[in-house]
Amino acid sequence: MAPGRRHLDLLLDRAAFVVAESAVDGMIQLLGWCGSALVVASLMLHRPAPFRVINLASAVVLLAFNLAIGLWSMVVLNSVILAVNTWHLRKLVRSAQMLDPAPPQEGWFIRSNTLTPRHAHDDAPVSKELTW
């Protein structure tokens, strides 16, 4: 092999390595940005279950990001956040399962042609024209 050809091969190998390395770096950076966006999105939620789910997803993404860059203190932090969110989600699921899924026998959602007083001591006149 000619000496110039060997040098060209080495340059092409190095260029391919740099391109591949920058693509991996870009994907790692994208992972970090997506995890950060998920944290911000979770903080905008008001209800506990969606907050925990999105925050759990952000912890998983940021855990992968921090493992990829070798930031071990953040790996520990995101592992703890992952465990806390999982614990709270399990509590929420258990409390939701304990609720009675059957609707009550009567209530505001029952359609009727007449209104009846809700309390026995309520003697107010009832309009027969209103329906629910």
C-alpha cells in the first residue's frame, strides 16, 4: 500500500469516528434536554397522579442521561426521585382501588320529570317544569 493511501485511510477513519462521536454526543444532549423538559412539564401539573407519572418519566430519562455522562451524584438523585415517585404512584393506585366504583342509587345525575326536595325539612315549593 502506498504511504499516501495509508494516511488517507487514517484520516477517513478519524473523520468517521468524529462524526459518530458527535452524533452520540448530540443524542446524549437531546436526552438531557428532553428530561429537563419533562421536569418542567411535570411541575406545571396540578393533579397528583399525572404529576407523578411525568416526573417519573423525567427521572428515568435523566437517569439515563446522567449515566451516559458519568455524573454519579445526579444518578443517585434521580434514582431516589424514581423510587419516591414509584412509591407515591403505588399509594395513589391503591387508594383509587379502594374507592367504590359503583355509582350511588340516586343523586343529581338521575333524570326525572319532577324535582324533589333533598332534605325532609325542606318545604320549599318544587317546580314541575324543570328537568335535569
